[in-house]
Amino acid sequence: MVLLRLLAVVVARAACSMTPLERLPLVLAVAREIDGGPAGGTTAPSGPRAAERAVRARAKERGASAARGAKPRRPLEELLLVLTVAREDRLHLTARYERFFGGVAYVVWPRSDLQLAACASRGVACLAADDRTGARTGAYALLLADLAADARPPWLAAAWPRAAPPAGVLVAHLDFWLQPRPLARRIDGGALSTEATWTLAAGLNAPPDGPPPAPQHLRVYGKGCLDPHDAAVERDWTWGHGVRELALGALAAANATLFPTFARICATHADLFYVPRRAFAAAAAGCAAFRDVSHEVAVPTVLRAVAARLRLREDFLDCWGCSQSWASDPSLVAGRLCGHKLDLRVAHVRDFWRDLLDAQAPRARDAALEARIAALDADQGARGDADWRAVAAPKPCCRDRTHGCCRVPGRDQTACACVARDPPRPPGAATSRCGGAVSSRVSNATRALAYNYVPPYRIASSALRASL
């Protein structure tokens, strides 16, 4: 820790004399080199000697692998990434994920901006799903059933051409940011397991404490799971559109057959989750049983139940933001592994995210994929910003565009930090998972720099790649 702090101070002092263009490569390089230590419930070795030993061990391991001619492990290549709420004018950004993951696909609903005709012309794999109820859970049942089946449907054959099936599927909103290299390091370091389920620790917005003069800030619902009795009388979340009754009914119908060891209703932010291959069939059956229940209740309930039934490890991510927050500060995004949501309506955020993904890309790249990315870039450049809807004026309490979760918005606005500020109210038979959540912080050095980019923000990608 001492060495990391010293490194942060040295880098910060050096960065003071740099322009923003010169500063970001340094930030990314430092973050890339010192990130990757244990996270979540694992305790990292402390003290300068332990840090020095860890650096030497990593160097020795890299040297041994190079001497053996071994290909470095890339755990994301074993995973399928599925993006929802897709937009055609953002494909030039999301196509960059294909450099890291073994496959990338999109869920297309009738009301989606991205439609099947555009999928075909753009060369991307799309799963068409019905979303008449707006719950999204039925689409996830179809997705997981296709993954569990012996024969691959056309969309999966296009997204995953490899003979071996994916080790798991990671589902995320298109504007839920994921930094690929730090994510791979979390897996390599054991903080995340590809044989576990991943859900977000918390992140649903709870209503204010009551009518004025009670505090009117948005709170975060952090109770996690409730037994049926407490769920029936719960008032700390909105439970809108009849989701409480639908969920309790689905649980009663499915409990005896699908979830014999789990009788709880869970509610959490569900814009990111992961299902390992071993759980595909059980999770598909669970989502089918909860198909009319909002995904913010159905997904965490099903995954917690499936993990209990199959005795799977459960990992919980404490990403930045929540269900109704915006991130438009590049330094905030660079300092977090994951978060919601990346404000892609803003030009400097789109440019920043494109360049960050380019900087983290492997040096050996697929020529056909790079040609497709270049074509998407050129098409987006021809479109200009005309297709992007105007950014709405922020609310009076939310001028920094990082609103929606905490009483005091900011760069430490993770769901668990917000829950700590706004502790749950009775009933208390809940099982929040903030205590054992995997941290989303990327590196202390990145945070210590606290660099500020003033829009319009743009980096020459070639210069950025050359500096790393």
C-alpha cells in the first residue's frame, strides 16, 4: 500500500505539468500495471515487502510463461457477452467488446432501436425476443434456454463460432460500462469466478422517507431478499406495476419444483448479471416461471435460488451508480471497473469510452473485426451527432450529472456506499449482500490523480496506443 501511495504521488506530480492528451495514457498505464490485486472479501498483502514480492512473483510468472511459449490466459474469451437495450448508432462502441470476449450478441425487442434488419447489415448477432409485458424476464428465459440446448440456434451460431460452448453468459445493458482488462484481472485473481453467479449487490432507487418535510433525496434499496411474509408488507421500495403480487404468486407456484430450498423474494438492480454454464437450464426454467415479473425482482430471485439449489458460489458486484444515475466524468469512469450508466448522449463521453477500449485492446487483433469496427466508426462519423437525442437539463439537485443514488452524489457513489448512508428500515429479515461485495475500484493511483477533462474531449487513438 505504501508503494502504491508513493507511486500515486509521483505520478500525480508528473501529471500536473501535462496536458489532458498526455495525461490519460499515463493514468491508464498506471491503472493497468498496479490493478489486479485481490478484491471483495480477499485481503491483499500489506507492507512494502509484500508489495515487492507480489511484483516480483508476477514478473517471474510472466517470464516463465514467455519461456514456455505459453499463450497468456484470457478469461473473457471463454464468456459470451449479451447486450440489451441496444442502439444501432452505438454499435461502433460495443463492437470493440468483441476484441475481449469470446462472442458478443444483442437482445432485440420490438421497441428496440436496433432491429433485425440492421443486425444483418451490420454483421452482428441478435436474438429476437417478445417484450409485451415490459418485464424482460421472458427474453432472458429464451436466451438461457438457447444456451442450454444441444443444438445452437442461428443467433448463437453467429455470436459463438467456437466448438466448445461458452463457460457462461454475462448480460448487461448497453450503457452499463465494463472495463475489460480489470474485469479479466478480477477473474484471474479469484475475486470473481466464472463458475459462480454474479449479481449486483444493490442499486434500486427507493422513494423518499415520506412527504415533506421528511428528507426528499432518493435513497437506495439495499435489503436484498425478504421472506414472503415480510415481502407482503414491505414499504421501503415502490414495488410498482403489481410486481409484489406477481412475484409472490410465481414463487408459490415454482417453489416446490424449482426452488425447494429457497423461499424468498429478492429485489436489486438487474442491469448486469452473469450465469455460469452449469446453471443455464435451471436459470432458464426459473426465468420462465417468473416471465411476467419485472427483471429487477425476477433475475436476483432466480439466480439466488439456482445458486442455492446447485450449491454454486455467489459473487456480488458493487459497481458505481444505480438504476437511475449518470456518469459523464471520464475520470470517474476510468477509476471504476463497472457502473451504470455511461452517459453516451454526451460526445466527450463517447470519445473517451472509445479510446479507453482501444487502449486496453490486445496487440494481436483480428483483421476482419478491425475492418468492421473501422467501417462502423466511419459510418458514425458520417452521421455526426444528429442522431443522438439532446441531453436533458439536469435536475436542480443533480448539476454534476451523477445523480440518482446518494444524498451527496460523487465519484464514490457505489450502491453499497449509498446503502450505508441510507440504512434499511424495518422489517429487518432481509439479506443485503453489500458486506461481501466485490469492489469496483480500479486503482488508487487513478483516483489520486483526480484529473479533469474539459469537453470537448478527444484523444488521438494512435498516440494513445503507442504510449501504452
